Amino acid sequence: MTPNEVEILLVEDNPADVELTLHSLRAHNLSNRIYVVRDGEEALDFLFCRGAFGGRSFDHPPKLVLLDLKLPKVDGIEVLRAVKSDSRTKAIPVVILTSSKEEKDLVNGYHLGANSYIQKPVDFDQFREIVKQLGLYWLVVNEPPPNGAFSGPGRSGGKR
Amino acid sequence: MKEEQEILLVEDNSGDVELTLHALRGSDFGRRVHVVGDGEAALDFLFCRGPYSSRSFERPPKLVLLDLKLPKVDGLEVLRQIRTDPRTKTIPVVAFTSSQAEGDVIEGYRLGINSYIYKPTDFGDFREMVKQAAQYWLQINQPPPLAAFRGQ
């Protein structure tokens, strides 16, 4: 798998949660094309095709970013803000998957344009079930943004 | 007490309305759907005006299922208005449309749609998609709290 073929970018620093998420997605054949990054800086490098990911292209965005909020180096809210304020990345579906129960995080997440917000269940089986459902929804049901959604702002020809 | 309306279905095609309601019937969601047939009625509902002036901004639907080709005000314009007002900005909106026009998908995402679903032509697939969408947005997704509708 090259970084251009990634379908899901999982941004998660907790190794147990990474394992559980990967296991659930693979058990349901939802995707083998998952790339894991463990802090917010690496997530931004991946999404903005820089640093270690300089060979990636903005034309091959993941179909889904699963974003934890409490992350080393750059926190999840900052990652979300950066992704949703740049026309090259804005359309990428970002789902917050967090154990945070703080209303502030939920409000900020929605205001900054998170596509969806999910609280990690503490129960192991529920966690697996939720990951399965969200994988099914975002990889099978949702129609991902086409390439044209990632070029500069506004198309010629004016407002529809 | 009247059940809360958790899904606003904005759809002008009566066949698709029937199919969608049928798919939701039998689930817990079936009785909590409100249907409007054009973009103007959708805006009246969401902005609590006209026939919906007794509604409250504090009880937004958990999901708006929005067709794009609508009479009076089209779907993308409905979306644009929802996203530019702090009282409605964070309501989850999912395009549910037969439009395969790439321009619509692009514009939908640019305007901040939460998700975009093509209506399958097959009856069974259609049912399945509606059920999965309702389940995801009503049971898995954590809806925006009231504080999210009070501006920043």
C-alpha cells in the first residue's frame, strides 16, 4: 500500500484503541487500506502531503479521517481546524472518535466542520460494533468527494 | 406528549417519500419523521417560521435528509442557508439524491454537507441505505448539543 491508496487515516495515539479499531474494520472486510498516525503533527504532514509524506498527492485524499482529540504535539481540534480551513483538504470527511465527554469539544468539533462526532464506548464489544457501523457508513454508504472538490476555491462560471 | 421529530425529510418525489418512510417503519425512527416537499417548506421548518413558528431552535432535528432537486428553493441553497446561520449551522445534513452530477457533490461538500448519499435505483438497496443512514445519524453520531446553536 502506498500512502496514495489509503482509504482511512486513523489518528490515534492509544495503542489499544488502534488495535481494536484495526481489528474491527478488518474483521468486517471494510478496509485493509488503513494508515495509522500517532500524533497531530504526523496527521497534518500526511493530509498536507509534506515531510515524510511529500510524495503523497492532494488528488488522492482518504475517504475518511478518524480523529482522536487528545493527541501529542498538535491536538485533534487544531488538526480539524487546519483541514477544514484549507480548500485542498476541506472536503475530506472527518469523524471525531474520542473518549472526551466535554461539551466544549463537541461544540468546537461541530463549529469547525467535523462531519460527525462519536464517543468511544468503554465497553469492548460496543466499541467494535460502533467501528463496524461507522466503517460501513463512510466507506460503503457515503459518496466521497470527487477529485474536483480538492482544487482551489470556487469554480469558474459563477454561483450555481 | 407528541414524539420529537428527529428526522426532517426534504423530498418532492412522492414515490421516494413512500419508500423512505417504508424503510424507516418498523424501526424506532419511523414515527419521528417530518416530511416537507420543497426547499421553502424546509427552510420554514428549520428557521421556525410560517406554519412552523411554534417550533423552537432549541429542538433541531438530529438529521436532515435533503434531496437536491427541489421546487421553489433548491437543495444546495437550503444547505447554504442552514450553514450560514449560527442557529442552524451545526445541524447534521445529508444529501440524499439521485443526482450523479459531480458538480453537485463538489458543491455539497464545499458548502459543508455532513455526508452525501446516492439514491440506489434498486428497491432493496434503497431501503438498506435509508436504514443505515438513520441508524448512523440517530444512534451512532453524537448530535450537536444546544450550546452549538447559540453562536460562537
